[in-house]
Amino acid sequence: HTPVIPLYLSLLGAKVGHGCMLTFPQGCHDYSTLSIGNEVIFGSPVYIVPPAYTESDQEKGHKVTSIGTRVACTNHVVIEQGAQIQDTCTIGDMTTVDASRVCEAGCTVVG
């Protein structure tokens, strides 16, 4: 965790809030579709990957991955591009959040 990573992600086009403790997200191809709220914590590593299902060329790369405020993504978390994680969620170790999922505010997702 370093204060340089949020700045670097911002330079790559991501929207990153204040007070984040992030490791560099692996696998993301389009940082302009990444939105991270305030006080978010990433364990090591966090992967942000294209969805596992096939999309038409028109839909590729246009889905925003939204991670709300005060979210904790622990270790070995996989987030598919387009997933919506609302405020104060906890994403447990070795968990995949697929692109069609909306994690409601305050929920804990494991497995």
C-alpha cells in the first residue's frame, strides 16, 4: 500500500476518492471505467478483469466498475468489469464479484 497508487490510477483515467489504501489492481485494461470511492482498502492482489461471458463488440469496455466508499476488498479478490459494489461492503478472500452483480450497501460477500 502506497499513496502513489491512487495518484497513478488517476493518471491512467480512474476516478479514485480520498484516503484509499490500494494495491495496484491487476488485469484492468481500461482504467477510465474504474470508479473507486473514499477510504477503500485493497488487499493483495485484487484483479479487475473483463466479464467471463461474451459481449458484443459494441458493449465491450463501456461498463463502469463502481466501488463505493469504505469498501474493503481483502486478498485474492476478482472483480469483473461492470460490477457494482456499494458503500461499506466487505469482499472476502478468494471471492469473485461478477459483472452482473450489485453488492448492496453494507453487505459482506464471500466465496
